[in-house]
Amino acid sequence: MFEYLPLIAFQIAFAAAGMTILYRIVRGKPLSERIESLSHTRRDLLGQADRAGARRRRASTA
């Protein structure tokens, strides 16, 4: 059993490092806030595309 302790310690350290990296990527924000801000960005981009399409349709009928 004790021969596996170094392997277990390495896995714990590796997981902690990975979680630290993920935490810094998210910049400390809860994941739900991050996802919500991405959906707002997506909605804004889709709205801009819809407005551009409406302008093109109006221009082609004039």
C-alpha cells in the first residue's frame, strides 16, 4: 500500500496545479457568471447580424 503513496501525492499535486490554472483562466469568477456573459455576447452578435440582414433586405427592395 505504501508504495503507491508517491503516485497518489503526485496526482493530488497535479490536480491542484490544474485547478489553479483553471481558476486563473476564469479569473476568479464563478462559472455561471462566465457562461451568462458568453450568452449575452452571443445574443449581441446575433442581434447585429439580424440588423445587418434587415438593412440589406431594405436596400435590395429600394
